[in-house]
Amino acid sequence: MPKPQKLYYSIREVAKMFSLNESTLRYWETEFPHLRPKTNSQGVRQYTDKDIEQIRVIHNLVKVRGFKLAAASRMLHANRQGAERTAEVIQTLTSVKDQLLSLKRHLEGVI
């Protein structure tokens, strides 16, 4: 999921990156204390690349691997590095799968 290089992303942009509702992100902020995006003077959330990385790990645990929120929170607390590495591996594998499917479509068009 390539994203443009920016300092801050809106909640709408981040929700779209992960195919989530904005309310889901707001709720995750209450369940995962380390997820605290900046807010501007109007209270608008501003997510950094670090925040997005944390959301990616949470998304992997909850939406991809099927953990309940409490279990995902415990997993992050007990083994954050392991959870982050697993999320990276899954993201890499998904990217490779997408590339292979694209190559397959291309080859089917050639034949």
C-alpha cells in the first residue's frame, strides 16, 4: 500500500489505507495506549508515519490474524518486536502475492 510522503495524515486518509472506518481508529486509540496521534488546535487528528506503522501492526493482529482487542493488546505488551516482525512479513508476502498475480495476468494476456 504505497502512500505519498507527508508529515501528517488525516484520519480519513489512514482509515482508507487500511480499509477501516474512522470510528474504528478512534476506538483503537482508547484500547491501545501507545497509539496517540497528534491533534491540532481544532482537535483534528494528525497521524505520523510512526502512528501508521503502529496501526499496521494492530490491523495485522486484529483484522488479519483475528485476535480480540484484549489479546492483541497483551501481545503488543508482551512481544511488540515479534508482532511488528510478523506484520512486516505478512505485508511483504501480500506484496509478493500481488506482484505474482499481476505477472500472471500479464502473461495470460501475452499467450
